[in-house]
Amino acid sequence: MTRRFTVVIERDEDGMLVGTVPGLQGCHTQARSLDELLERMREAIELCLEVQGEQSGPVLELVGFQSVAV
């Protein structure tokens, strides 16, 4: 069964792409290119699902991002 996960992609101060899955606690990785990042994200998601197994709570649905001025 194929499942879909939202991946948030950011660039750090060193130029590395950092991918995080908001719906899976602790699921993140980094790479220099988008292709490499997506490949690593698939691996990270598989590992997170394997490790968390039935312990994982419900997968959160990403609703959106909002900018807040302070």
C-alpha cells in the first residue's frame, strides 16, 4: 500500500537542503540536491515507519504555513 507524506524543504546556512516530515516525529534528512534529498527522504520515511511501527500516533495533515509579524 502506497502512502503519501508531506515533506517541508528548507535551505540551511551552508546551502544544504533539509527535508522534514511534519507528520512523523523525528523524520528528517539533508542533501545537496533536490533529487538526492527526495531519495533520502523516502529512505528516512521508511525507516521512521519501521521503527515507530504501531507506536506512531496518527499522521498529521499539513494545513499550511502562515507568516506572523512580531
